[in-house]
Amino acid sequence: DWFIKDVNTAYRYGIVKGVSETEFNPNGFVTREEAALQIYRVLSALNMKNAESKTAIDNIDCSPWASEAISYLMQNGILPKDAFSVRAHDAATRGEVADMLYHTLKYANLL
């Protein structure tokens, strides 16, 4: 597949993990919280992440493994404060991911 090099690179840097230790589902959907976690991992891999986020996100219905990433992205303006008040487990749209990427580039002073 055309994307295998990119997926393998993202896997080596710990940005994507796959659906198991041996499987990746390129045709599956990515939830909003999974997309947020991947953006967070990109910042970490590029050493562009400052101190860990300690902001509470008690009012956000997200998985425990995504809470630090979502909190960090909200705290740093990559996600709006109300972005995950609902639907963190829903599939991310292309527009939502594009918005996250745009704000990530601004955060990294690349725009």
C-alpha cells in the first residue's frame, strides 16, 4: 500500500500504535481522542512539548489513556476548551483533524 512507509515511520516514533501488537487498521476510523493522542505524541517525538499538563478535565467524557493528551492540547490552544465536552469517542472528521494540525503548526511556530 502507498502509505506503508509513512505508517512504519509513525509507528517507529511511537505516534501510532495499531490495533494490536501485529495489526494496523488503515481503513478503520480514528476517534477524536485517538487523533488528539497522536498529535500529542508528535509534539513529544519532536521535543516540542513543554511541561506535562496538570489541568483537570473532569467534565470531559474521554478514556483515561487520552486525558493527559486532551488536557495538554486544550491548555495550549491546540484544542478549544469545549472540544471534547461530548463525542470524544466518536470518529474524528477530516475537518477536525485538519483543525488540530493547523493549531499544532501554530503552536510550534511553523505558521
